[in-house]
Amino acid sequence: MNPVTESSFIKMILQGDSLSLAIVFVLLVMSVLSWAVIGWKWVTFRTGMKNAADYLSKLSLNDGLADAQFRSETFSNTYLAKEFQAAFKEYSLTRKNLKQAYLRGDKQDFLFRVERSIEKCIVEEMILYDKMLIVLATISSSAPFIGLFGTVTGIIDAFYNIGAKGAASIAVVAPGISAALVATAFGLFAAIPALMAYNVFRNKSRIIRQEMEAFGFDLINLFDNEFSKSVTLLAAANRKAGATKRSADRAEKTTRRTTANK
């Protein structure tokens, strides 16, 4: 925009009444706010999804629980690592009372608690990633109407001035109408980027949720296998301890009988 055109555009804005100027100012504030949110959310989504991709590229649940725990500690701020940590915390609590869990046979109850911890983590992460998207939704839906309101009031004022001057030539009508249409232009300027960004970020948020849900199924299978292995080892240890005790009892009885015969 050359200096002459820029000066004319500013003069055209300043031709509006105080209400039109206030509406233009509000729309400018909304535009600045939307761009600030867009920049922040773009960095948030880009960083989060990149870290999650790096985490998955280095993680193999087939390598066992210890390796998965190590990878999760390395990528502790990643939403998938937080999901693993939430499930592992529930697993650790159950493992402390593994004997009681084995005796009660509450494997399904354990898996249910793991599933709930995963779902809670997903909800908490979605709250963080969806934060401030309502600002973009509000600006994209309200800015055009605010601009339209400014245009309508500006046109009303222009026609009022025409009636007061008693003239209806284009030279009299054009300045007031053009100044009124500026509000609509500012409204669209604020709304269009906000609407496009909102749709992009909502799609990214949906992708993250789907990734976490799919990863959650893998975690449930992992902890199901780990619980079964732990219970199997505990059962084997109990059988071994029982066999050892029975052998000791037989040896003690034999010793007593031998002593009694003597």
C-alpha cells in the first residue's frame, strides 16, 4: 500500500463517528488476540505432536515394562508418556498388594482401574490442548456481526447526514458509506484467520485424542500381560514355598520318629 492510499484509508476510518471508531478498535483488539492465540496454540500442538512422534519412534512395548518406563521418564512432558505414567502408577499400587490381588482374583478390577486412569489422563490432556480454542471460536463467529453492526450504524449516520444536507449526490453519499464498510472489513479480517485456525486446531486435537486412545489400548494389553506374569510368578513361588514347607515337615516327622525309636 503506497503512502497516498494508506493515508486515504486512515482518513476514511477517521471519518466515522465515535461508535464506528469504537467498533473498529474492538475488532482490532480481537484480531490481535486471535493471532496471539494462534501463535501460542501452533507452538503447543507442533511441539506436543513432534515429541509424541519421537517418543513412539523410540518406544517398543515388546521390550518390556522397564524399557517403557525408561522411555517415559525421558519424554516425561509428552502426552503419551503422561498416559503411560498414569497407568504405571496404578499398576505400581496394585503390585504392592499383589498377594492380596492374587488371592482375591481381581484381575478385571485391576484392568478397570488402569483403564480409568488412562481415560482421566486423556481428559486432562484434552483440557490443556483445547484451552483457549473457545476464544478463536468466539471471535470467528462474533467478529463479522460486530463489523456488520458498525456498518449498519455507519450507513444510518451517512443517510442522516444526507438528509440534513439536503443533497443525495455520490460525492455526499460515498464518504459515509465507505467509512461504514470499513467495520465489516475489519470484522472479516478478524474472523477469517480465527475460523481457519480453529478448524485446524480442532482437527489436531481430535488426532491427539485418537492417538491417546489407541495407545491406551496397547497399555491395557501390556499391563494385562504384566499382571498375569506377576501372578504366575507369585503362584509358582507359593507352590515352591509350599513344597519346601511340606518337605521340611516330612523331614521333621522323620527325625521325630527316628528319635522316638531310639
